[in-house]
Amino acid sequence: MALIECPSCQKRISSKAKQCQFCHSSTDGDNESVRVISHIQKSNQLMTHSFVFLTLFIAGVVIWFWGGETATGMQSYIAVGCFVFGFVGYTITRARIVLHKRKSV
Ligand SMILES: [Zn+2]
């Protein structure tokens, strides 16, 4: 018995289960396609995450230079926060995408 990811909720379920025990979506016992779909959905999810973090990163830069002057006070904290969080998040997500792609489908 192997564990697969549910195509609907991504929770770990038995590959022999006819339906997910968490969200009750049917797996139809067609585990190969379920695995492939789950892999693709995970890829899409990671791409969305990297996009969100990239947007945050850019937002940080924009806030920092908003009004043509370097940010001060509260504005600079928000800018640096977005910038650092976006950068770190983006880097981690990119690494996760690389690791995910290395996994064979
Ligand atoms: Zn499920």
C-alpha cells in the first residue's frame, strides 16, 4: 500500500482508497492519473506562490521609491518588510519548484 496525494485536497491518502477520507472526492482507483494530476496541481500551486512572492518583492521596491524619494519611517518598514519577505519567499519557492521538477512523475 502506498500513499498518494488526494487530487482535490492534497492530503495523503491510501492509493487503494476509492475515495478520499477527508474530502470524499473519488479517486476511481486510477492512481497513475491521480498521481500525475496531483503533481501538475502542485506545480501550479508553486507557480502561484512564486508569483505572489514576486509581486510582494516588486511592491516593496515600489513602496520604497514611492514619490521619487527614498522611504522614511513607517513607509520604509513596510517597504523593507515586503522586499525581504517577497525575496525570501520567492527564493524558497523557486527551490521547491526545482526539487518538485526533479521528482519523476
Ligand atoms: Zn481529499
